[in-house]
Amino acid sequence: MDAGLAGLIGALGGGFIGAAGAWGAALIAFRGARYQADRQGNATHEQWLRQLRRDASLAFISAARTYSEKLRDCCGAPSGSVLDAAIEQVHPAWQRLRIAYEALQLEASDGLLQPAEAVLKSGTNTNVLIGMRTGTQGNDDQALRISSLEDWQRIELNIAAFVASCRKSLHEPAPLEQRNRR
């Protein structure tokens, strides 16, 4: 009877250890699958966010280049109706640039907002002169052309800096990806 009891205890112990091992393996497999699903979900989310930042950055760059072109047109426009037509196109381009900047504020990091703000501020002098301009007076037109040229040069440099910041931002690891690497 002792051998039968010992065999029964051994069988129960082995069954318990086997069940515990199977339960442990199932738990490890479940956690591994959950970890993999979380990583995949995070990667998909980060890709979506990166696409939003990219789209907002592209819209801002496009609006900035359009605004820059309008400033350049003011630089070379002769006085009179040609200059007036060029000036009339600056304000709508400025408005589109401001709207693109506001959209960028929702998506971009501070590292992108600083160069974007520099682009936005590049046209301030010309916008002030256009706002103060009354009629077509030679001195005002000359000051407007000089301001447009200076602002155009600044905005082109700032657009280049913004594009460089965009490249850097879009190629560095996303915040969730950095957190998952730890």
C-alpha cells in the first residue's frame, strides 16, 4: 500500500508541476502576444502622428513659399497699378501662412515651432508698411520695395531652416518609440 500511495502522490505532484508549467507557459505566451500587439499599435499610432506632422509641415512650407513669392513680386514691381496688384496679393498669402502656422501649432513640437515662428515673423515689416500705405506715393513705394526685399531674404533663410528642422524631426524616433526602447 505504501508503494501505491507513493505512486499516487508522485503522479499528483507530477500532474501539478506539469499543470503549473503549462499555466506558466500560457501566461508567458499571453504576455508576449499582448506586448507585441501593444508595440504594433504604438507603431501604427506613431506613423499616423508622423503623417499628420508631415502634412502640417508641408502645408506651412507651401504657404511660406507662396508668401515669399508675393514679397518678391513687390520688390520688382514698378509703381502704380502693377505694384498695387502685387500688394493686394500679399495679404491673402499672409493669411494663408498664419492659418498654416496655427495648424502646425497643433501638431508640431517646440523644435519645429521656433523656426516656423521665425518664418512668420519674417514678413512683419512689409505687412506693417502695407497696412500703413495710403495711395501710391513714391517714397512709401520705395520703402515698401526695400522692406519687401529684406523680408523676402529673411523669409527664404528661415524657410530653409524650417525645412532642415522638419527633416530632423521626421527622422528622429517618436516619443512612444523612445519609451518602448527602454
